Amino acid sequence: MKVLLIDINARVINHWAKGLGNLLKSGEVSIHNGSLESFEPNGLLKSIVSPGNSFGFLGGGFDLAIQEYFGGSLFERYVRYKLMHSYVPVTNCTVIPLNQFSRDQFQYLLHIPTVVTPVVPDYDRRDPVHSGYRIVFDVTWNALHFPPSETEQLVLPGLCTGYAGVPIPIACKAMCFAIRLFYLKSILSQDLINTMIMCFMGYQYEPFISEDCLMECQKVGIDWDTMHRFNPHEDPLDSILPSGY
Ligand code: ADP
Ligand code: NA
Ligand code: NA
């Protein structure tokens, strides 16, 4: 599955471009600086992420663009019906087939609340790791793992970079880390991936980290102490990722 990142905000675009390592060159990930409406169909079967709210209204930000793209207020009614008009906690992913609303090879909507309601941001600048990096990582991780297997390209905007109010450098760094880990699953053990996630979020817990993991780190060129001490707010992503990825 390929990833297409799309956003109207040039700052979001710049932070993605800096944080994605080799994924742009290799073609796994591409970036579109522009609106959803200006996006050119490319023949790939697609799922699109709606960075929504817990009640399924599509009245603002990228959700509004999605609503307008797929049929207006009738589409919002359809999405809320599919969510059973029920409360959905932040970061939960609901896969909604677009069915009669499908166009331009978009087949599924992945609805993931990034806010309960847009009234007040959850982001707390005294605790960026847990109120910023972790939330955005979790939303991105779900976006990458929930698309049905026929999805050839996952389309997503900046997550938590609008109404959710996470500072753009923080949100983009967490998105880039989740995307890079997703593609590293083919070369790293699940154990090491899990350990990297613990370290990124500040939940290093020795009993959950295996001896093999330390050896694997050495093999792929990750410095164990650097990873163990990693703080996403201070350290570059490249310092906990294998060199060349
Ligand atoms: P969140 O609640 O997760 O912050 P928003 O929908 O408010 O989600 O914003 C997410 C991102 O969508 C922002 O980075 C914003 O620049 C981008 N965005 C908003 N409208 C559009 C659009 N029409 N096309 C492309 N990107 C958009
Ligand atoms: Na949102
Ligand atoms: Na939105």
C-alpha cells in the first residue's frame, strides 16, 4: 500500500518532506500540496482518512472538504448513520465503504476522531509527548493498519494540525515516524518495532524488551542508548531509525 499525503498548508508539506527519509525517493509515499478538490485521480484504489470528531459531523477542516467532495449533507448523514450516531473515542478507526458515494477510485472512508468536539484543543504544551506526539502517532498508526486489503493508496491530510491544535512540527514528526515504522515492518522484527514505539512515547519498560532486540539494534545500526533515551521533542527521528531508511 502506498501513501499519499495531501494538505493545503505549506508548513505541513515542508515538515513532511523533511521527516520522511527515503520514502519519497522510493515512491512509497508522495505529497500533494493543495486541496482535496485539486487532486488528480491516478487509477489506484484508495481509502481516505477523515480526521474527524467523536460525533461524526463533517462541518470543518478536511472533513468539510471530504463532505463536499463526496456529495454534501447527504454524505454527512450517511457517515453518521454508519457510525450509528454514536460517540466514537478519539483515535478509534471506523472503516466506511463509500458505496454509492464512491468516485475517482476512492472506495473507503476511514473515520478517525482527532477531537471529541472542536471546542478546545487537548494539546498541552507542558506535556507535548503524551498530548501531542502520542495522539498523532496513534491516529496515524490506525490509519495505516485499518484500510481493507484491496487499498492500493491511503490518502491522508495533516492529522491534528487543524482544529485539534497540535503544533505542526510535532504532528508531522509523529506522522512521519508512524509511516516510516509501517514500511520498516518488512525488515525489522515486531519486537524491535514495539520497542521503538515504547521509546518514542516514553514508555520504556525493561520486562517488555527482549535480549534479541538489543542484538538486532546493533545489526541494523541503531545505537541502543540513544534509542533508550529518545525524546521525540528533542531528538531527530534518524537517531532511532536504521541508517538508510
Ligand atoms: P484536525 O481536527 O485533526 O486538526 P482538520 O480537518 O482541522 O483536522 O485539519 C487537518 C489538516 O487538513 C490541516 O493540516 C489542514 O491544513 C488540512 N486541510 C483542511 N482543509 C483542506 C482541504 N480542503 N484540502 C486539503 N487539506 C485541507
Ligand atoms: Na478533527
Ligand atoms: Na477535520
